[in-house]
Amino acid sequence: MYYDCIVVGSGNAGSCAALSAKENGCQKVLLVDKCSPDWVGGNGYFTAGAFRTVHNGLDDLLPIVQNVTPEQAKHIDLNPYSHKDFIEDIMRLGGRRSDPGLAASVVNNSRDTVDWLAGHQVPFILSFNRQAYEVDGRQKFWGGLVLSVSDGGKGLIAAEHKALGKAGVEIWFDCPLVNLLMRDNAVSGVVVRKDGSELTIESRAVILAAGGFEASSELRIAHLGVGWEKAKVRGTPFNTGDCFAIAQGVGAKLVGDWASCHSTTWDFNAPEIGARDLTNQFTKSGYPLGVMVNGNGERFVDEGEDYRNYTYARFGKAILSQPGGFAFQVWDSKMLDILRKEEYGDGVVEKVYADTIEDLARKLAEVGLTDQVKFIETFQVYNAAVTQHKLENPDWHWDPAVKDGLSTQSSHLSLSPPKSHWAESIDKPPFMAVKVCCGITFTFGGLAIDPESASVLSESGPIPGLFCAGEMVGGLFYKNYPGGSGLSAGAVFGRKAGASASRCKRIM
């Protein structure tokens, strides 16, 4: 049995790889995944469908988005996002450790790849609900991220798999990779398990796009540390890291930040494994509009350190390190209408209301708060710090769409940790709180690849016939990442891997 290209993984990166291989000349393309058809799409299915890309502003993006009328466009403020901006976001959030070649490849190819996906009928939209606030009658976008897909990850995977079907890509589910075949120091095929038996398939190119190891509690403990077994898995239960060992067996080099991951603020009552109905709605990203306190009633992060899409991927870790591994997000009535309905609407999350902070403390004590006195004191001090800052800066105004500088720091009173932006007093009832925990999204360590060809690298150079894309790629993200860059990177390197696979020669 022979295929020109075999792709392992049915998520965003794998789908892009298979589609690219097909349109670049591979006649027979096979995509395999160990999941059942009900779990198609890997982690991509569970995302908000956000794509971070270089762009020149609103006029540049209007031709590819489907949710903006000419009249609406008149009331949108959307700044350009340059190559320099994107590169700097990756590098600064990664502590300057990100591989410059990988970062440049993602950034330089991001816009063209978005166009390519749009050409394959991926329904892009401007992300008003996640990345814009209405200020003075205008929709103001913030944080560099503006594009998402209609119906989020569900819509993305549906569109990509429709394109795969149209292109004639064959897909086998319930079909895990067992091994890679080698001939003359090149990958020449795979061994998979299908219908209970091992099956050998020859191919001139294999693309690994099978995700990280976040769904394996054993590997989380081994690489991230003790305690990470308690994190909830946001996405697919099938990303258990199997393919890393298989790739190592043919000499693949492991690189990147194996001790870190994307971990976000997640609904405490969410299932242990991602649910395919609410998917990303379990995210609880409204903390810049309020505060977060731990079970002892103490703040522990700077909720306004940066725009949400630059902090959410590491605040899950901060929550996991708190007593009991949980926290409470708290707001007053001034902010309740601004919270995203997808995340905080009725029936989506369990909400605790009270008319006083004291009453809120009593109610939260029933669900984990251990120190009501400290909780009340935290809000008294926080409100005093906000008030003092405003007294010293009377001309500053709250604006959620910019870093407004409204903080808890002043010459008379400063908090540790501070709230650096968007600090408003929490004093107008009713008050609302939700309980959150750590949700792990994907891991940062992975395989070394060439940034242009997506070839998997050994210690001595490229492994002929073997490519990699998506969350299996190591070296791109360290400690943190800019929201929306994961799907972009998966699509960029998937597309590159497919094109490179089409240029491989069959080894006889």
C-alpha cells in the first residue's frame, strides 16, 4: 500500500498540511488520526478560531471578512499590525528565547496563509466579541488580534475538512501511528494500527501534526512538574505525546520549552477533558475588568498587566499554584454588562451574586473561600488604592480598549501585586464572582524543524521525508505566547510541510 503523503493528525495544522500536499502535486494523500470521527479536529476544534496575522488595517482585511457591512466599517477603529509588531510580541512574551527563524517564518507568512485559507472557504470574521470594545459609539480593537472564524474552532475545522473532502484527501480515524519506516536514512512510510491490526503503508513523505502531550497526566508531571496532574484539559484527550517518542526513534531532535505550556483561566466546574458543546466557552477571560483572589482572599496577579490576549496563556499556571489550585474572579455591577456573554452568560457558568462584599465573602466561603476577613480587607485596600490613584490623576479616564494607566499605584498607596491598567473601584452592587481553575491548552516543547521547509531535524540535519507542524513544533513559544498565534503557526507550517512533502522522491 502506498500514498504520496501521509499526515498524522486531523486538527488545523494537519488539515492545512494535507490540503497543501494535495494542491502541490501529491496525488494520493492520507490523513490518519487515533481519535474517532466524533473527536475530529484535534485542539483546533476547541479554540475560538482566532488567527493573529500581519495586516495594514481595516481596508486590508475587509475583503476576507464576512461580518462587516459598509455602514459598520465607518465605526471601526482597527490599527495596522506590522511584521515588527508581531515579531516583537512573540519575542517579548517568550523572554527573547523564541527561535528567531521560526518566529520570522510564522510572521512573514501569516497574511498570505490567511488569504489561502479564505480561498478555501474558511469563514473569517472580525472578532468584535473577543477583541473589541465599544467606546464613544465606535468599535475599538485592541491587542493586535482582530481575526477569528465564524463559529470558532468548530467552524474552522468544518471548513477545513470540507476542503479536504473536496480535494480528495482520504481520512482514517481510530488509526494511531505505531512507527515510522526508514530506508536509506530517509522516512519511507508508517506503521499504523487499523481495525485491531498493524498495517504497513509506504510513502515518500510523512507529516507529524499530532499535538503536544497536555492530555497525558504522566507526561505533565514529568515535564511540567508535580501538581500539573490537577489541571483540566481544555481540548482533545488524544494529545498524549505518543508521536514524540516515535519521532525520536528515527533521530528527531527535541527542542524548546518542555517545562511550560499554554494554560488559561478556566471554569472550575468544567469537565476534566474538553467538552465538544461549550468548548472555548469555559474560558473565563474577564479578569482585566475586575480582580482575581485566591482561596485565602488575596490577589496574586496583576490583572491589568497587559491586554488579556498577552496574559491569559500563563495566568492558568498562576491559579494552579494557589492554595487548592483555584481562584475567584470578582466584579461589581459597573462591569457586568461588558463581560462576554459567551463566557459569563446565564447557563454558561455558575455565578455568585451579593449586595455587599461581606455577603459575597459569606457565600464564597461555601465554595472554597477560607478567609472571609482577608477577602473583605483585600477589597477595602484595593478600592482605597484605586481612589488614591484617581485623586492624583484626575484627568485620566477608564478605557478598556487601550492601556489606560488607571492603576492601584500612587505616591501614598501602592499594592503588590499592582493592577497596572483598568483599575476601577469595586463598590457598586450587585457584586458577582465566579470560581476558576487552570485549563491546559497545549505544551510548548516539541520537535526541531527547519523554519522554511518544516523538515524535522536531527542533530546532524534534516531527516529526509519527515515533516512537522502545529503543536508538535518546539522552539517557537516559551513561557507565554500572543493569543491567536497558535492557529496561525499551525497553518503556516502545515502549509509549508505539505508543499515540501510534494517535492520528496519515493525511495524504492
